[in-house]
Amino acid sequence: MQTKTNTVTKENIVDAAIFLFNTKGYTGTSVREIAKRANANIAHISYYFKGKNGLLEHLVSKFYEGYLDVIDQCYQKCTESPKLSLLAIVEELLRYQYENRRLARFVHREVTLDSTLIRQVMMTYLAKEKYYLLNLLERGMRANQFKQVDIPHFLVQFKSLINMPFLQPQYMYEVLHINPYEEYFVKQYSKQLVSWLEQILFQKNEKQSND
């Protein structure tokens, strides 16, 4: 059973790792640096995470478990309407990534690499995400709520729009002079995503059919 002190130490290690992995990269960060920033012992990292690689796995799993939980809740809450489910997913995924913005940036960047861990992520978390979104799109098209779209290409665009602000915040801030880490941005960007869906996916005069 973990004590309050142990829990705080573990959380401090996680926070330190997220900061350092974002600023110095995973390979450029040492266990010693993480321990120093977390005000912990190196032994704590070995005890809680089995080393730096275990810490990486913990961060990726932590992010995607929360990410999929958001999708699942939106999916279950609006079972009668694929359109409402998708709109809820847009709003809540943006909110989730905003609230976990530093972790989101690191994980999205790691997923662009080819490693054993990332291949496992693709086969588990991202395959499950595809299942939810594919199911929603197919149901929405059958119910005439959605236009007939090329699903793989739509998913590429959809995921890019959902994740890009949190993958490349530096570009947005320095070049576009937009701060994706402001709550105001999340609200405005959510509206833009809905407008995109209305143009690309949603039927203007939908007629409900049997699902």
C-alpha cells in the first residue's frame, strides 16, 4: 500500500520526466537528471518504473488510457446519434489534450518514431481508437447523418486536426502567434473543427434511417 509520500514522489518523477523529455528529448535525458529535478533518488525510478524505459511506457500508457476513456465515454453517451458522439469526441479530446498538454506533446512526438513500444501502441491503443471512429462513421453513413467519405483519408485528416496543436505548439506560438495552451484557443479551435466537419462530413438535411 502506497503512502502519501510515496505517491507524491512518484508523481514528482512523472512530472520531471515529462518536462525533461519535452525539453531535452528522451534519449538526451538521463535518469540522474530526472531524479534531481524530482527531488528523488535514482532508486525510486527503478522501484516505481523499472528504469527510464519503464517510465516511458508508463507515460505513453497513461496518456492513451485517458485518451481512449474520453472516446469511450462520448461513444457510450450518444449511442443513438453518431453525429452527437463525434461532436462530443471533438470537444472532449481537445479538452483532454489541453489539460495534459505537455504529456500530449511528448507522446504524439514519440508515436512518430519506429520502436517496439510504439508498434505495441499501434496494435492496442490506436487500433481501438480506429475501431470507435470507424464504427461511428459507418453508422453515421448508414443513418444518413454523414456523407459517404473515404474513411482512411478522413481519419488521417481528423486525427491531424485533433492532435496538431498539441504536437507543434512551438510552431503555432512562434510562427502563427497563436497560443494553443490558452483555454480560449481550445474553445475557438473546437468551433473551427465543427465547421470543417459540417463541410466535409455532415449531411445538411439528414433524414434518419434505421441503423
